[in-house]
Amino acid sequence: MTTIQLVIAVAGFVIIVIAAIITGAWTRQRAIERQMDTFKNEIQAEFAGLRGEMNARFGEVGARFSALETRVERIERQIEAIFKPVLPGGGE
């Protein structure tokens, strides 16, 4: 083997090793990106579920609050009817 052939073989080997390293790094990066996308989708689904639960619970609280407001208004009207102010000497 001549010196030129040896240099060409070594250069080819170095180029192949560098290409293999770059390809391996790119493949690893793509795998990590896929894992991150999967994780992001799982988190988004979890938040969507929690958002739905919270909306349902806040809806229940809103309905209960409305019912309480109605009851308080009714009690206020009853108390006003019972304790209506009377002017002195005006009723007899």
C-alpha cells in the first residue's frame, strides 16, 4: 500500500466516523424531541381534564351561590314584612 492510498483510507475512515457521530447525534435528538412531544401532549391532556373538572365544580358552586342568594332575598322580604316600621300614633 502506498502512502497516498494510506492517507486516502485514513481520511475516508475519519469522514465515516464523523458522519456516524453526526448521524447518531441527530437520531438521538429526534428521539428526545419525540419524547418531549409525547410528554407535552400528556400534560396538555391532563390540564384539559383538570380544566373540565374545575369548570364543573365552579358551575356547581355558582348554582349553589345563586340558590343561596334567592333564599337570602326571600328571608329579607319576610323579615321586612314582619318588622315593618310603624309611625307613632299613625295606626290607631
